[in-house]
Amino acid sequence: MRLLAWYWPGSVFGSATSGTWTALAWDVAHGDFYRPLLGPAGYGGTRYMPLLFLIHAALIRAHVDPVYGAVAVMQATVVAAAAALYAAMRAAGVPARLALPFACTTWATIAYQEYATEIRADYLAAAFALTAVAASMRTARGARSKSDAIAIAGCVLAGLTKLTTIVVIVPIAVSLALGGRRRAARSALVGVAVCFGAVAVVVQLLSSGHFLENLRATLTAGMTTADLWRRGIPIFADYLVTDPFVVVPFAFAVWSAIGALRRREWPLPLLYWVTVAVVTIVILASRGTATNHMVEVHLASTLVAAVALTRLEHEPRLASAAYLALAAVMAAWSWPAPGMPTTIARLKARGVNRRATVAALRAEYGGTGRYLSLDPIVPILSGERPRAIDAFYLDLFVEGDTPAGRDLGQRVGRREFDFIFVSDADWQRNLPVMRLFRTAYVAAAARHPYVVLVPTPPSAATSGPSDP
């Protein structure tokens, strides 16, 4: 709460990814559901599923500030994830006195601190997945048809929030089959496939065919099988060890998995945890991913750890000591003590993206409307439609020489934009889109966190980097 109270007034997102989510919502609020990869309005390209930005779009249509609305939606999804984790633990037989504090650890991760003032789909997707898991575990206690329907709905909604999360149906179906309910397992798989397929058809029709066009162009981001061990596993391990609030419950889950192998029993929470871990490694093998994908790993690990403690599979004193140590670390990071690298201190050190900066940038350089911003929040805060939805995919389009990439190259070559706004961090990198800009544009000013590019005379074009 201290982080939100400090950051929220007068600030906008710290990353362009949240600007992309907001741009998708902005498009919907103004009548455009999934823009084409290349169209009159500019450049599309996203692998984001629609449910989260549809909710955000409803707030924008209700005249809620797009940044404040995004942060409010984000915090609501975190609450939903904690509630779903609590429900899953209770369904697994964890007593309320243990389930409640474990559910509250949803807020106790570095990942949450990093994304508290952003907007991401991970918490909402995890909330639906955990709801499906909880409903499936309750089927053994009666009301099977109702619980099975809730499980199917949870899987479908999870997939509509974050596509990879729909695989939660796999551990659910395996658990049903292992429990002697093979017919129910088949019904669950068929039900999710039919329902999700039907909804996907509706989304495709409402988007005028652009939904699948976007997914086909962006889903893997050029990932290959070799990336699983070159990127996926090393990055997964790095994200684990650098967030103690994730690695501790994950270690307890590994301990539980070893015990389950010896006993030859695989309860649903453990099957769910294994599935989440494998899918997360696959996700991290793709370019353009970050620590937000560890959210579901943390929640699934916490579920397994709580169940194991309830069944006394772990030594309670060891678990208590581990979580007391984590609580001490969290208190130290949350309280402004001398020498402690609090989240607020880190944000202050690197500077934050203030609304005043965006307003000054637009007032000084964006008056003509002939500009391109790789951060969509700049035009959105000016009440204008972004030309580019996602800078990451625009870079891939340039690298892959796609029609959208070639179109941008032609416009840059003609110096069609009076100004181009890029992040100061990206301007120093050797990205394909930055190399393209350097052929016809030069840095004219720095307005942290942006660099303003202006066209060079054709005879003065340079392919080398320019400093602001």
C-alpha cells in the first residue's frame, strides 16, 4: 500500500507492456476489437487474450482514467487470486487458520511489488485456474455436476485471460481419471474444448478476423525447441532463486513431489503444480517474457506447501522458520531503513514515468499529430489513438521483414514522422527497429524515460547510433 500511495499520484506505468494492455483496452473502448497487423490506424500485433482488457475497456468507456483504471483492475485481480487460492486450499482440506495466512502470501513476492503499479493478466488467469482446481477437488464431496461445470468454466475463462493457462484442464482430467472417473475426465476435456472453441469463434468474428491473425504472428515470438534449454530452464531457475518468496514454497513443493513419487500417489494440487512449472518454462523460452509469469508458479507452490503441512508431510517447525524468515525480509524491504533496497528506493533511483513528462513531451513535440510513440501511453494520455500497439512485436516485424515491418521502413525512409518517441533504454540497444530509425532519424532531446528522434536531411542520414 505504501508503494501504491507513493507511486500512484501523477504517475503512469513504468513499462510499455502495461501501455500495450491499456492500448488494447483503449481500442475496444473506441470500437476496435483487435486491430490488424497493418492497417490505416497503424500497427497491431499481440498475443494477449481479451478478457482482461475488455474489463479495462469497460472502465475507460465509463470515463475512468486509463492509468488509474488499469491499476484498480490489477489490484482487484490480485484479490481474486488470493481468494481463489484460499478456496483451493480449503477444498484440499487445509484448515482455515492455515489457509488464510498462506493466501495472504499472494502479496508477499517481489513479483507483486514489481507489478503492483502495472497491469498484467497473470493474477486473473491464476484466479480462474485455481477456481477450476478447487471446484474439481470438491466433486468428491457431492454436487458433482455443479462443481464439474464450475471447473470447465474456470478453465475456459483462464484461457480467455492468458492462453497457456487453459492447460489447467490437463491435471484436472488426469486427477479425475486416476480417481476412477474416466468418463468425467473425458467430459471435462471435451467440455473445455467445445466451450473454448465456441468462444474463440465469437472473438474471431467480433474482431473481423484479426484475433487469429494476431495470434499466428505473435504467439511463439520465433521460439524454437532449443530455446527450452537455452532460455526456458535457465531463466526459470534464475527467477526462482532471485525471489525468495517464490523459491521457498517451490522447494516445499519439490519435497512433496519426491514423497508423492515414493508413495505413488498424485493428488490434484501436485499435478497442477507440475503442469504450471512445465508450462512456465515453455513460456519463458519465448522472447518478450518476464517475471510476471512466476505468479502462477508461486500460487501453485503455495497450494502444495499448505496441503503438505496439513498432512504433516513437512516438519512444521522448519516451515514456520522459513516463513518467519521471509516475513522478516519482507518487513525489511517494505520499511525505509538506512541501506535497505526498498522497492520505492529502487523506483526513485531509476526515475519514474511521470504524467508531467508525458504532457511536456506532447506539448513540445507532438502538436502536429505526425508522430510515432513506441510507448502507447503517450498518445493515450493525450486522447489519441496509438499508432503502435506493442513495440516488442513491431521490432520482430522489422526483424522478420513482414509487411508491417516493410511499411514502417518505408515511412521511416520517407521521414514521414515529424518525431519518434522511444525509451532511452531501448535507444541504446542494437534492436532491429532502432537500427531502422537510425538510418533516417537522430536523437534531438532526452526527456527521461524517453528520447525524442527527429528526421535527418536525406543527405545526412546515418546508420550509426546517435546520442541525445
